[in-house]
Amino acid sequence: ETGVTQTPRHLVMGMTNKKSLKCEQHLGHNAMYWYKQSAKKPLELMFVYNFKEQTENNSVPSRFSPECPNSSHLFLHLHTLQPEDSALYLCASSQITNTGPADPLGEFFGPGTRLTVL
Amino acid sequence: AQKVTQAQTEISVVEKEDVTLDCVYETRDTTYYLFWYKQPPSGELVFLIRRNSFDEQNEISGRYSWNFQKSTSSFNFTITASQVVDSAVYFCALSASSGTYKYIFGTGTRLKVLA
């Protein structure tokens, strides 16, 4: 496997279900991100992890719970979601230094998980 | 405040036409990076280019070219002789030092190239 992988690619869940999205990067990057992309809305940054530590939480509801056990893996645990949470969830990774993005190719994105909440 | 504006929501062109996608950014930082990404229907964002704030040299890569002008805070993207495979949503993004280099994305421009 190369780059950034995400599983599952598609997920349909009820509002009372609990599920998890998984992201894995094979690039040796030190930062990982979760983005939400809803129809006709800009990409919304949800969480940022730098060296496994959460450095940013952009006012995301508690029904979304991230977990970063190591610098290669990132999870997004979902519970009691709402229909408006249906979206494409994208994971990304990058190499960040004090002077900016170290990788000239910027952030690498996974293919996303298309989530539908019924 | 940092912001990226892509005023064109959707553009339709006929194959072989040239098309320019606009991107205007706002930042008070002197060190920043600008990016363009392509998102085909499959959903994955594909990196196209990165420029840093100290390099205003325009770049050409095949049918793609980018015009970076600090004077107007713009980083426009031109596709020459467009093809159907160019149909996608294109995002411009800004990464700046005061924002700890997190990416600020524009709302994207949907490009439809008609055969």
C-alpha cells in the first residue's frame, strides 16, 4: 500500500449506530487531518494531529471522536450521528516543520469515506 | 485572517477551449504556500502544484499553467486545450505560518468540459 488509504469507502448507518472510519498513511508524515466535505460546501477541517497529539478541534460536535494511536493511523469514531452528518470524510497527511510544509507535494489525501446517515 | 476565494462556482467549456480558474487569497503573513488540487468524481484530492510566497515565477506543466501575482493576491490556474478528463472540482488552498500552516481551502470551482 502506498499513500493514504481509508476504509470503508462507503458507509450507511442509522442514527443509533456506532461506527469508525480508519485512515492509514504510508508516507512517514508527522501530521494527519480529518476533513468533512458536504455537498456544495467548502472543505471543513475537523481535527489536526501533529506527532499523535491533537492540535486542533474546529468546534466539532462530540458525536465525532478522533483517535490517533500512532503517527500512521487515524480513526474517527462515530456515534448517534444526524442525517446532516452525511458527507464525504477525507483524511490527509503531511510533513510539517516549524517553517512550514516540508513536503513539496503538500497534503496527501485519501480517497474518502462516503457516509450516509439514515 | 486568512481566506481563499474562488468566485467561480461552476464553469462549462467545450473541449479544446482554454479555461482559467481564479483564486484570490488573503493573508498578512509574508511566508505562505499556495496549492491547487483536483478532485475528480472518485473523490480523492490530487495535488497539482505548490508555490511559496517568495517565488512568483509562473509555472507551466503540459497543458496546465499557473499565474502567481502577489500584487493582486491571486494564484490563477489555466488549462489550455481542455479535455473531457479535466472535468473535476478544483480547489485552491493557502497554508500560512500564523495559521500553523493548516490548509485553508477555497470553495472550489466545478469545471465541466463538454465533448
